[in-house]
Amino acid sequence: MHTLTHPTPARLILAGLINLLCLPCLLGSLCPLGSLPAAERPNIVLIMVDDLGFSDLGYHGGEIATPNFDALAAGGVRFSQFYNSGRCCPTRASLMTGLHPHQTGIGHMTNPAGTRNHDLGVAGYRGFLNDNCVTVAEVLKTAGYATLMTGKWHLGYDQQTTWPLQRGFDQYYGCVEGATRFFLPVQPRGMVLGNESIAVPESTTDRPFYTTDAFTDHAIRFIGEHANGERREDPFFLYLAYTAPHWPLQAFEDDIAKYRGRYQMGWERLRHQRYQRQIELGLIDAKWPLSPATEGIPAWDSLEETQRDELDLKMAVYAAMVDRVDQNIGKLTVHLKQAGLFEDTLILFLSDNGACQEGGMLGRGEFRDVPKRNRETANSYGEAWANASSTPFRLYKHFLHEGGAATPFFMHWPAGIQPNASWYASPAQLIDILPTLADVAAARHPGEFHGHAIPAWEGISLRPAFNGQPLQRAAPLFMEHENNAAVRHGDWKLVGRGVAAQDGIRPERWELYNVRDDRTELNDLAKQLPDKTRELATLWEAWATRVGVYPKGSPLPSDRAANPADRSAIEPPQIRDRPLKITATVRSPNPRGVVLAHGGVRFGYSLHFVDGRPAFSVRNDGKLVELVAGKPLQGIISLQAELTQDSMSLAVDGQVVAQGASPGLLKAQPVIGLYLGRDFQDPVGSYQVPNEFNGRVIAYEIQVKGD
């Protein structure tokens, strides 16, 4: 039995193995980058988009018009195997620091404004960028670069010491928090200039304000101010972090019109078209089968005509957002050329994670009513379309299978990179970007910064790729996010869902793939090759101990339990195919809202109150069963809920108040984590979100049978 409230420490790993894994990194910090060709100090533009699928761009097989991205990729070096961290803020933490997310304090997510929701009280999970790392801006500033940023920060909001200007950037315009509305952003997810919040942002064009346009136009403005300023002879570094195409899905109507009707073909045909195009482009080996559609995705032809029309609209809005980013890349490229900067500017591009399936199978929110759509905060296109965006892979954002962690990535630099007609095949990762930029900028690892010892960068310079040479990497690539884990070493990839559980490693959940023969991860060799599985698993465990994956911290420290504004995101139990028993003690004079919720509109469970009456909701593959007590309660209330294959029940103070047939044990682990005192993403129950509990959760426990 697994009890969430009693985590145990991670297993100790042999110190010698840990030191062995550290050795390449330590050597990298001691050996001068000058052993490589002399640095040329180009201008640098680092571009990141948000929630883009592997197959969405034209040069990756997509039908969306992205001529500017395609041209830059064709004129430089295109990586076919580049990995992010599977989620927005962990990826940003790694991108900015050259470290793994846990080393920066963002092993899971950052704390939303006004909360400590992701601060689990241990170094790897504080929910904000710590002082034991340096950002790429801080490093490049020491080498004489002007440092500019526009777009999404998402590395800490409440403590201004973690904002861009306090972490090395000279100028900043964008959203310090995470996702924001595109036309009508509002605080705390609004616009910020420098350190000042903007109540109503002004449009930078002759059209309504739109974040994608504003980010580009402020970037161009910052470049222009630098070119005309006292430091005009110094090179500049620009980090341009678009929020598109992350939800809420919102775009200009003329951009949407380009794609309206194009997706009436449905997701099955779209996946096959993109897959064939990827083979033609040489991105995908024809011997890798297209992964099967995710279980539960309905056949397009089984849907009503009105449903298909609205789903076509959803995908058209998504495509329009990607199209708009490409238009802005074109605008930026033209400016660089007109200013005489293009030839000596290194441009890098990637996405923070794979396609986003959040919002249920067919998406959520308003789309047909345009004014309402543009005031939504979380409308999305859904898992079925995300499955197409992930072509040819399976799974999505949150996961570390290829559909979640593989990203388009290219580097373009006319003065320093020869265009490569072939795809660059050496695997690489976020941790390699800062060492690469330091290399070309003649910057060095500081060792110590503002009185803090700084760990050696984890990656290597990608300079060999400039001339098409393979990378000489000694260490494997490692990943962990939301209990999902992976290690890539040569042609082998060990990956698993729920491997890195709160109370220790679950080795039986590892899957082993030979990505040279099977990059779509369909032939699990873990049982056939137990020695290789153990070898890679041992390497991963040593890495996890070294970088702070473990310990994962306390799910609810007592000093935070009393504050209803401080409800915590909990490392969730693994509940697929397992009976559950949930207990919670709460206090409220008139209870309403969600006591705890794990999951969303496809898979999950929640304890909540309806007009003062306790309720227990379970979703299994979208089917909702909800038990509600007959009378309202108040004061201190002890709740118990149970789910088995055949039945579910709800009790108060040990007395059953509602029971019935269950929808069965959950067929899949929920993507959305366990939250205490609220449900704010996809609703598990029949309520609307966000839905916060108005009292205090005194204690809770979740027991899962079968471990």
C-alpha cells in the first residue's frame, strides 16, 4: 500500500558512481573554452515558443505556413534530436542556467502569484529561481554583451529578486507570470516593462494589442536603442520568449480565415499527411511506424457535423497563432538585415515542450463567440489535435517520451555556420545552450557569483554542429518531471511514467527503447534486456541524487496548512488501475469548493462541497460519476471516500452518506497533478473552475492499494 503522507527517502547511490557522472561537468568548468576555435562574439537571438508540437512547423512536416522559420532552419543547422524538459518553467530554468531544473529550485513548477503552491521546502522544489545558479544574461553581461528580453519569464513572480532585470537583463518587456490572454492581458498575468506593471498595454501596431506582435516590436525597439546608445560597439543578446501557441487560443480573424476549413480532414488524415511529409523531408526514418492514436480519441467521422466544424475552428485558431509567430520572425529578420546585423547574428530556436493536451479530449472554452473567445483564460484545442501536433510520436507536454520532450531546434548564423542540407543527428539538450553561447561570446563560467558557489554547467558546447561534425559527449542526457523520468545514452533511451515517485523509485515502470530502430517508442525492450535496463536505471538514479530530484519534500508542511491562500501542489500518487481510499478533515462554517483534486476532465477524482453538501467525483476516460450527500454540513467535518473496480462510496465521520456503482479503476494516470484546496485547470467534477475551498484543510491522506 502506498500512503502519500509518509514519503521515504530516495535510495542512496554509490558515491563513486555519482562522482563519475560529475567528472565531465567538473572538467568542463576547469578546461578553457578557448581550446575550441576562437570566439567571434556575434549578436545572439534566442527564440522560444510555448507548447508547440513536434510536427507543427513547415520544415518539420506541418501544413501551417512558416516560411520564415523554414528559411532560417534551411540556412543553418537543423537538429533532429533535441530535448527540452517536458514543461514550461523547468525548461526555462534549464535554458537560462545550463543546469538541470532541480539544481535551480524549479524541479516542478514556479509558484503562481500570491502563493507558494510549488514550494515543497527542499532545494530542488522551491518554485522560484535560486541564487546558486547564473543566468545566461548574467554570464554574457560579464563578457560585455547588452542583454535584452521580451516575452514570458515564468521563473518566479512574487520575489522581484527573481525578475529579469534582477537576473542579468538590461531591458525587459513581457509577462513575468506564465500564460496570459493575447489581446487583453490583465495582472498578475499582464505586461511588465522593466520592473513596472502596465495596467492597460498599448498596441505596437495599427491593430489591437496582441502579445506576439508586442514582444517582437519591443525586441526591435530594444535592439534599436542599443544600436544608437553608448554601448553600440558591444554585441547584444536577445531572449525572445513568445507565449504562443499556449492557451488561451486567440488570434486575429484574418489569420484564422487562412486555415478555416483546412482541418475538416480530421486528425487521422492530418497525422498521416504530416508523417509522410516528415519521411520525405528526411526528419523521420521510414522504418519507424507512426505511433497509434492515443486510446480514447474518437474517430473524426463519428462526430456530429457541428462538432467537426467547431473542432476545425479550434485547430484553425491554433494554426493562426503559429502563423503569426512566423510573421513576426519575418519582421525581426527584416529589421536585422536592414540594420546590417543579420550576417553576424546567431539565431537559435526551440519550443519549451511538446504539444499541449490540456483541456480534455476535444478542448475547452469558448471559440465561436469572438469577443468571449478573446476574454477566455484557458480555452484549448484538446488532446485529439495535440496527438496530431505530436506526429509521429506519442504523448505530450508533462511527459518525457518523445512527444513531450522532443523539440524542433536550429541554429542560424551566416558568418559562422555553414548551411547543412542534412539533418544534424547528434542528440542534444537544453543544458548545451548556455555553454554554446558562452563559447561564441568568449564568456567563462564564473565559479562564484554574488557570494554563491555556482555548479558547473551540465552540458557541452554545440560548436561542432556549426560544421556538421558530431558532438563528443561522454555523459548521458537525463530528465525528470512530475515523476516521469528518462535517460538517453547513445542509441538507447530508458523512459517511464511515474518512475520517480514521491516516496522512491518504481523500477518496474521503466521502458527501454532503441531509438535508432524505434524512435516512436513502440517496442519496449525492458524485459528482454534487463541488464541494459538496470545499467541505465543505475545511471539515472545517481544523477537524480546528485542534482536534487530527491528528496521531493513534504507535501504539506504544518506551518503552511493553516493558510488557505497557501494551498500546495502535491506530488501525486500513482493511481492507474488501483483502488483508492481518501480521507480529509476540514473546517468551514459554510463549506463550498474543492477540498482536493487530482486530474481533470478525462481521468481523476475530487472531494468537494456542493451547497454545503460533501461530494466525491471520479472521472474515468471522460465518464463522470458523482456522489453527493443529502444534507449540508458545517464546522469540523471528517470525510472518507473509496473507489474500487465495482463501487464507490462517500462517508462522513465513518457513516456512509452516498454510494453507488463506480466507473471502474482509472485506465490512465491523470496528467494534471494533485492540488489541495482547489481545482483550477480541468474540472474533475461537474463544477466550474477555478473552484477554491473556503475553509481550512486540517489533514488529509490518500491510500493507494497495489504497490
